[in-house]
Amino acid sequence: MDFYTVFSYVSLPFLLVALVYAWKYESSRYFLLLLTFIEIIDTALYKVSYTWTTHLYLYNMGMCLLFLVPIIYRNRIAYALHRFTGWPFFLRVYENHHFSVQEIGLILLGLIDFALAAFNYLEVWLYKFYVTDGWIMSNDVRNFILITLNILMCCGLLTYVFKTPDRERFYKEHGDSFATDPTE
């Protein structure tokens, strides 16, 4: 295994440690469980996706979008799971959902990763159809950007997890009154 392959697997153990740390906070536990589920899917399909050669970057774009789903739609997912299962856990998560700054950062990182994969996918097709003679972005540059994005994602998750107790305490003390205009 090369350095880049080893580094691509670092997210799953990191998410598991974050999950253990934030286990007692339901909203964070639910969020991290969703992200861990997506990461397990990505890890399971990692070797298979590399056999797709041309469409590897299309797979990467799909995984980027799949990574964004639990961040953007986790409130709706929790409500749908509550309606489907009737478990009060999902209702509590739905009612106590609050968007954090770190989640917005993770969305931004996911969008950058998606744009990079889309650029690489376009580049592959331009090369295959003899529009370009070489690669605009070499694999070394792409891998460096991906590792940087992975490190930033881990830092964002680390910040999210360590800020969870303060965020939960803030919402218990202040409720939602600060977030909505009572005149609406």
C-alpha cells in the first residue's frame, strides 16, 4: 500500500473515535453514525471503484454527494426514520437539530472535492477523445489536494466533536428563541 491509499482509510477510525467521544449527545451521535455509515460504504467500495478506470471520478462525485446527504438532510432523514420506525430517538434528534459552523465547513469541503472529481472526470474524457495531449492536473497535485481536504475534514470533525458539549449546553439554556423571529 502506498501513502495515499493508507491515508484514504484514516477517516473511518477517526469517525469511530469521535463517535465514542460524543456518544452521550444524541444529535452528534446520530450525525456521526450517518457519516460513519457513508464512510463504511466508501471503504467497502474502494478497491472496486479503482477497477472502473475512466469512471472512477464519477464514482468519486457520487460519494461526495452521498457524503453531503447526512449533513444537509439529516433532519429530514431523522423525521422519516421516526415515521418509519416510531422510535422516539429519531424524534428527539429531529426536534433538537441545530446546524453548526463545522457542518457548513464540511459541506464546503465536500463541494470542493466534488468539483475536483468533476474536473478530473472531464479531463479524462478530453484525453480519451484526443482533445488534450496530456493531463492538466497531475495525480501528484490531485492527491495532495485530496489529502489536504481529508486533513481539513478530520479537523472539522474534531472541532465539531469537541464543541458538542458547549453547543448542547447553549441550546438547553437558550432554546430556539434566538434563531427565529417571534413576529413571523
